[in-house]
Amino acid sequence: QKEVEQNSGPLSVPEGAIASLNCTYSDRGSQSFFWYRQYSGKSPELIMFIYSNGDKEDGRFTAQLNKASQYVSLLIRDSQPSDSATYLCAVLPGAGNNRKLIWGLGTSLAVNP
Amino acid sequence: KAGVTQTPRYLIKTRGQQVTLSCSPISGHRSVSWYQQTPGQGLQFLFEYFSETQRNKGNFPGRFSGRQFSNSRSEMNVSTLELGDSALYLCASSLMGYEQYFGPGTRLTVT
């Protein structure tokens, strides 16, 4: 059974700090990794995604992959109160023709002013 | 480009009834996935349709069904509603199935 795990939190950081969110996955052949942000009462919004060949930076957000330890991180620099949300990680397994995303349960982030 | 739309946004039904939810994907997207989200359960995958064919299916009972039309619009149907079906139902649109963009969801309450 392929799995994706996230610490449920809440992760609490002060405004302006770096928030670090982690997601571990069980399928070593996983190829793509997605981070979504979900505000309370809203639907998930895609923040960024990376492939197994490298990290990515987009504004204040950086996604990093550690293939050896099988986890992917989302770093949020200069955290703002508006970043307070639940962050969902999704992983695309590596094998099979009709693959589907495997979702974590999400990490709740609270940025305190 | 217009985003994913879902109708209706809110729905209240009685146990035993059936319900049909609709999803219009982003123009050009051929994949539509449906999810159920409840507090503490996360996103539970229902099924995915790609070019009118069901490509993947989650572990839900047969009361949950779906279809996709030639214009990529999709519907999901839940028959014989149970109290436990109360949830946020999300539709996600994708070009090939992986980079998914969600609609606003339909909040279903079963009484």
C-alpha cells in the first residue's frame, strides 16, 4: 500500500520566520510531488510541484526533494499570517499505467503576528 | 482561462434520497477526478474520468457513480444517501491527470 504521511500539526511559527513542512512517501519510484494549500472552508489550491530530478523555488516558496530519505519539504520564507492554512502533499507513484495521486492528510500551519 | 466550476455549491438532502453533482473542468482539460473530504479523513479519492472513460476508482461503495461527457464535463451521483455521506465533494481538473486544479466544491449535508 503506497502511503504519504504528514505531521498533522499544528505547526506554529512567528511572522517573518521560515516555516518548514515535511511529507514522507513510501514508494521509492515516485516521480512527481505536489504541494497544495487549503484555507478553512475552501478547496485546495496548487502551490507548486516538482519532479524527481530537482528542487524548485517560486517566490517565498521552495520545494526540496530528498530521494534517499524519501521525503519532500516545503519551505515558506518570511511567513505571513495569510500563510496560515492546511498544506496538503500529494505524490504520484512511479509504476503503472493508470497511476493516481496519493494524498497526505495535511499539516496545519499557524503564522502568529 | 476560466477555472473549474461545480454546481450546486450547497445541498441539503434527506437520508435515502439520491443526488447528482456537476463539474465543468478547465477548457482543454480531459481528466476529471472526484474526491470526498471530511474532517479528519483528508481527501478520499472517488474516481477519475479521462476522455469519457473511468480510468481509476477509489474504495467507495457502488452507490457512488460518475460519468464524463464528450465535452469533458462530469457528473457524480450518490444514491440512497446515508448520514455519513455528508461531506465536501471536490472535483479536480487536469490535462493528463496529475497536476490537478480544484473547483470550489459542493457541500452536501444529509439529514
